[in-house]
Amino acid sequence: MTADPRYPIGKLVLPTSAQPSEREEWIDQIEAAPAALRAAVAGLSGDQLDTPYRLGGWSVRQVVHHLPDSHMNAYVRFRLALTEEQPTIKTYREELWADLPDASSAPIDLSLDLLDKLHARWVLLLRGLEPGDFERTLVHPDNGVMTLDALLAMYAWHGRHHVAHVTALRERAGWG
């Protein structure tokens, strides 16, 4: 944990290459993310869910809804990179998505269930790939050319990053 509430597990550092053991660890982290998020929000009241995880940050509810929004995009990005030659992906305005009614006020079970199913399917895809598949690339408009290894590391970090937002808030607020 870091002192900066924006980056409770530290800032993302993208790898330039990956060993099979690192890849397996990242896939395991993606597989574990839905259960970790469920555990992080277990027992929270509506008021607690609507509490920002930091000053100027999203509410816990918005964080929960953000994860499947982001990871659906990730899943599609993987599929595009696996079926097209270096596709240019589309970005999205996550800060605006977080303010839409379904992300700012919907029950969190909708997104927790969606994340469960999405990650189950995504992990099936990831575990079925050959090592060379992770060297395939896509073009991210903000980050340039990225390998699937880098994308895998990014989204493994991303899930842990947002779960830590919730668990760090619970700890600071004494919510148990």
C-alpha cells in the first residue's frame, strides 16, 4: 500500500516482456478480481457505497460499475488483437461513463454478476492462448503500440488497483 489514495498499490509499470510465470500470475489475478471485489464491498450500506474512496474520487458504487465497463473493453481489445493485424482500438471517457445513471446509482449486484461472467469467459480465452499470441499487438490511441502481454499486466493491475481503493477506504473509515 502507498500513502497516495489514488494509487494504493502503486502506479502501473508496464512490462517490456513477460515470462510464462508472470503471465500465469496476471491471469490468476484477473480470475481472482471478481471475488476480491465482492469481498471488498461485502456488507457495505447504501451510504457507504455512495462514499468517494478519496476526495474528488468516484464513489465505491462507481468503482464497482467501472470495473466491468473497463474490463468489457479489455476483453474486446484482446479479441480484436487476436483476430486483426495490429488494430487501433477505441478509447472511452471513463469519467463520463461513471456519471451515467447505471454507474452512479444502480445496484452493485448487477455489475458484480457481470464481472463474474465476463472474467470467467475472459480467463477461458487467456488460458487457451499460445505463448506467441501474447506478443500480438494493438494500437492504443494514448499509449501507442501495446502487446497483449502489456495489456494483460495492465488489467491484472487494474482490478487489484480498484479493489484496493475500496479496501483502503474501509480501513481508513473503520468499516471493518
